[in-house]
Amino acid sequence: MIMKGGYIPAAAAYKQPRKHELAKLLKEFRMWLSYNNQEEVLLFPVNPSQIEITGGNDTSTYEISKLGQIATIKSPKLRTFSFESEFPKQSIHYQVWEEILAPQYCIERIEKWMTKKRPLRFTMVGDMFNLNFPVTIKNFTYSQEAGHDCVYFKLDLEEYRFYAARRVIPNANRQPGK
């Protein structure tokens, strides 16, 4: 599933949006990462133009005599969330949050969380749909272009499922072999 922040509502699809209209469309959703039950929060100041969300099920294919191939459906795969955006050094007209943090601070925060080896929470609230998932950072790439005061980044997040070993209590009344 791909959600584009710049979608124009169907009724307005026939005219080119003006600059202020486009800025409004890009602000239709907000997103952030948080750590340790929102003890630390990083608000993404600029919405990406596109968020790619990937999911599915694991399947196995078998060959059955006189029938051909069949597929068996197994457990759902972990979802992934991929997007590119920027950390601006100063306020810009298309930012979605009032406060702008220094790009270096944002990079250091993400890298610090990566070393903690604990899940984060990815939250996106918008007009089209809302997301709220525990995640891990699968890839984090950033760069700075000459002449620009912002840091561009690409972030790949993977859904995290909490798990724990289940306690097994042996049945004292059960006889071996039965």
C-alpha cells in the first residue's frame, strides 16, 4: 500500500494546486518515532511525499499428484514502512510541526535508539488512515547536499512483535507414553 501525501481530492483533481494548497495537503498527516513509552519522542518536521507500507503472508507451494501446485498460507510477515524526508536546519513553509530541531540532534537521537536494541513506536496520524506500530530501524541513511541547510534521510522501519517464552507446567497425573 502506498500513501502519497500530495494526493489531491477527486473534486479538485483537474486543477493544479497552488503553493499554499499544496502545503496544506502535505500537512494532512503527522508522524513521529518514540522510545520507551514516549519518554523520548522525535517528531518528523517534514512529511515525506510517499510512504511505502509492505505486508503479506508467508506461503509454501507444494506439488500434488493429479492436481498440480497448491499454496498453503502461513503466518503474516512483518510489515515494513519506508520513506524519505528531510531534517531542515531552519523553519520552512512546508514543515508540519512548529518546533524545528537541529538535524544533527535528530540524527544522533535515531542512532542512539539503534544502539539500545529495543523497539520504538512509529505513529502516523492523518486524514486517510492512522498507524501505530512497534518497530525496529532496519536501515537509516542520511546525506547533506552542497548548498542546502538540511539533511536528507531515508528510513526503513520493520514491525516488531513482542514475544516471550510461555511457561509450561507439566501434568503430574500424566503417565509416560500415554
